Amino acid sequence: MKENLKYTLMVAGMVISWSIYYAISKIVVDATGSPLLAGFLLRTAALVFLTIQLLADKNFSRLFHQGKAVLILIVIGVFGFLLDLFANLGYAGGSLSTGTALLKTDVLMVNLATVVLYHKKLYVSDWLGTVIMLFGVLLVLGVDFGGMTLHMTDLYFLLSAACVSANAFIIKAAQEKYHEDADMISYYNNAVVLILFAGSAAFVGDFHLPAAMGKGFWALVVLGGLAQTGIYFFYYRNLKHFEVWLVKLYLLLMPVLSCFIGVFFLNEELSSKKLLGILIVLAGAAVILQRGRINHHKQMNT
């Protein structure tokens, strides 16, 4: 019972951290006018919190004794940067509705990889719950299905989704094959992404802040860094405990929480379409959570 409560709280922490991060990230990007500079600032703040965490746990020295595992840790960071880069390139040349829908295909990619590459069994109810949740999420996000158009640049969205999917499996491999813990993976990931954001921002000339940046802006950057640290803490530990496809489904709850954050803190409207989407997401989640009972006889026969 205590173990179930623990991981329920871990999933809740992951969803809450990611929702807060995305809300703050949007504000910081708008304020700076540069996704690259915003990414650099938020990752710098996260680096401070991650460093404090390792120093408090007396694990900081372990950063320099990773041996052969360093390569996979750097690869995780590179994929973390690429998923952001490809998404931004897609939004620069495509529509918001199309991009939002295509980025969510990472859930289906992970399901397929779980079955085809890892030979894990997913039941019909798992696929049904996935599709139901995915449809509900798109409603919550306000995707205009009728206004969706496809362009060549939309391939960037699929590349971003593929990077997200691949990175989840690479992280799990680092945990299982190299026995890396979440804190080491987090620190290397954040450091690599920070360096790549800094280099990219400098390359395109975005490494400058607008003149009027008050205490409120920097407070948001700090809070965003804390939220990013929370993502690392909860997401990586959940990946170690759960199957990748299940963690991805839990993350589909994130837009629901983000919707309420928008309503209460960003003066956004909770439309009937979004409310319907929330109910559909919860219905799909219920199907997934009841997979044991739904497929009880099939499990008994295997």
C-alpha cells in the first residue's frame, strides 16, 4: 500500500512539475523573444538546484567517475536538445494545431516500439485507452482538426516526437544496463542541453536580454528551474519503475493540469470543448488503470 502511494505521488509530482515548467517556459520565451535564450536561462537555474541536490547528498564527486557511461549520458542530453530544436523549427514553418497533434504521436511511437522492438505485450484495451486519452488531450489543447494542413516543415514535429520517444528508451537503458541513477542522468542531461542552448543562442545572436527585466521575471526563471529539476527527479525515477509506454500515458494528464493552471493564473477560458476533452482523457485513463481487471482471463492464460 505504501509503495502504491509512493509511486502515485511520484506520477503526480512528474505531471505537476512538467505542467508548471511549460507554463513558465511560455512566459519566459515571450518575455525574451528567443526560445534558445529562454532555454539557456531555465537550464542554468536548474543547474543550480541540481548542484545543490548533489552536494547535499554528497554525490557531486561521482559526476567525474562515470567511465564508459559518459557517452550514453551525453547522448541523452543531445536528444533532449534536439527534441526542443525540432519542435521550434516546426512551429517556425507550420501551424500550431498541426504541430500540437504531431508532437503527441510520441505516445503511439512508444507503444509501437514497446511491441515491435521490446516484444512486450499490449492489450487491445491498452491501445483503446491510449487513443481515447490522445483524442481528449488534443481537444484540451484546442487543436483545430478542420483547419489542419500539412507542410514539409511538419516533418520536424515528427522528428521531435521521435527524439522524445527514443530518449525515454535510452534513459531506461542507462538505468538498466549501466545502472545509472536519476541524479547522474539529470545532471549530465541538463548540462549538455544548457551548453547546446548557449552555443545556439550565441550563434544566432540571441544572447542578450531586453532592457527591462524586473524581479518578477527572474523569480519566474528560478521557479522554472525548480520545475525542471522536479521533472528530472520524478520523470527519471518513474521511467525506472514503470514501462516507458505507461509513463508516456501518465504524461497525457499534463495538458489537463496545464489547462487549469491557465484558467486560474493566466486568465485563460475553460471552454466546453476543453471540458469535454478533460472528461475524455480521464475516461481513457480509467481504461488503462483497469487493464488488470479487463484482461484478467488473458493474463491467467499466459
